[in-house]
Amino acid sequence: MIEDVMEFHRRHKHEEFGPQFARSIEWPNGPITTGETVRIAASYENLGATETSTTATLLVDGESVDTIDVTVAPGDSERVAFEYSFESPGDYTVSVDEAASESLEVAAEETATEAATDTDSAADSSSPQAESTAVDQPGFGVLQAVTALSGLSYVIKKRLSDDRN
């Protein structure tokens, strides 16, 4: 009897409020360049008691660029993947179903002539170029060293004063 009551409420909840999905998105990681095809995957889990259909929509800067129809059985999940390539460099806001969004930075693709120019200018020894020799490494800075020395001197002073008592 309890199962019947729960099933009744699930069906009415679905009829009144529409499909109930848990959505998770996998965004691309790493640098993105113009012309490169990126993949954005979305998983839809049906939390309702009946089979549900929806349309997954990929939006770039608020404009719909791709849609995929998704049908999910109750208690099951479906995965869809969008593939998109950006034609010009810049910052883009990408979202799926206007619910989850991510800011993606797209860099210009380096052409073969730019790469050759960079190589030629690096090989040109007639003009001296400043070369950075600094290396970022974890460790103590001035503030950390002073703090460590202060702490060490406090411990030594405390130890010596305890031995005299």
C-alpha cells in the first residue's frame, strides 16, 4: 500500500511540475584554440517515476548552437555530448539548458608563418635579448624565514629557562 501511495505522488509530481532531472556537465579542460573542436558532455538522471523526454540545448553567449533530444527511463540516466568549435578568439559563456554555465577562453591558433617568425627571431643573435633566469620554487621567503627564526629563538629561550628552574 505504501508503494502505491508513493507511486501515485511521483506521477502527480511529474504531471504538475514536469520532468525531474539531475544534470551533471563535463567541461573541457586545458587551453582552447580557434578551429579546435571541443566536447561538452552532459548526463541526465531521471529522478521521476515515469519515462521523461527533454531537449538538451548548448548555448554560447546566450544563443542556442545545438540541441539533442534525450529520453530517460525512470531511475536511469542518459549521456549526451555536444561538439563545437570557436571561429574567433575571446571569452565565451557556454551553458547547457541555461542551468549550468562556464566561461571559456579561446586563444588564436598559431599559424605556421607565426611559428617560423618566432623561431627566426629567437635564432637572430644580432640583437641582445633579456632572458629571465628566475625560477619559481616553493620554499621560504623573507617573511617566513624571520617568523621561523623568531619561533626557533623562542623555543630555545623557553627550553634554557626551564632547565634553570
